[in-house]
Amino acid sequence: MCVIEPSAVIETRRLTLRAPTPADAVRLAALAGDFDVARMTLRMPHPYGQDDGRAFVEAVAAQDPRRAATFLIEAEDAGPVGVIGLFEDADPAPEVGYWIGRPYWGRGFATEALEGALVWARKAWRRRALTAGHFTDNPASGRVLEKAGFLYTGEVRRGFSKARADWTETRRMVWLA
């Protein structure tokens, strides 16, 4: 297993993916505080405040870079617009998850960030497969994953969404390098 620098930076045509810093916590809270953003994630609470943003930045700084990598998505003309993370869990392959702040939906940022992260995962993190999922009521996220080369597995899992305070179904997908 290779050791990943926790300060890895990924650059795409319009985006820079980098580690979040304490200075980003306020911006993250503003974007993630939108219920329509938080409700499409499993782990993000709602409401999401500045303390949550600070705790998130601290948790990212403490990650084991062999098992997880989380990047702030920064657009060249807008600053931070979201987050993308790759992490190992109970599945055989690491999982990728992401979110984009509502003012930046529909601009292709999620797809571009995901494609950049996949190149990084293959080359720097040396992963040959990743998993992902999207809620059944979020087909836009499914389209992002499809555009990046993910395929549906046919599996649907139930997961508890903190923001919804309820169970929801997730369609599972896989990417093979």
C-alpha cells in the first residue's frame, strides 16, 4: 500500500481539489447548511453550523491517508463549492461521496471533481475499484456517477440520513479502473 501525502492537490480544468483548512469552515457551513444539500447525504446533519464545519475540517486533518482522502472542491471563479471524499469502510473497495452547494448545481462541478478524483485514486492512491451510491430520489447524482464511468450493481441499500432523520434507499454503483 502506498502512503499518500495528506496535502495532495488535484487540479482539473476549472477546479482545485485540496484539503480543507480552518479558514474554509464558515464557507462549508454556509453551503452545507442548506437542507436540500444535507438531505442528499448520509452523514451530514441538519442544521449544519459553523461548529460542524470546524469539526469536519479537524476530522479531515486527522484522517489516515492510507484509508481516506477528503478534498474541498474549489472553483476558480467562485471559491469553495463543495466536498469530495474517498474512504475505506466495510465494502471490498473504497467508497466515494461528494456534495455541491446548491448555487453551483448544474454547472458540471460534481462530474469534473469526480473525474479528477478518480484519476488521483488510480494513480496516487493505487485503487483499481471504487464504490458509490446515490439516493433513489436523487437521480442527478446517479447521472454524475454514470458520466464518470460508474455502473449500477443492482444492489439497493437502506441507510440512515442524519439530515432527514429517516431511512432512505441508496442505489449502489461501482467503478473499475
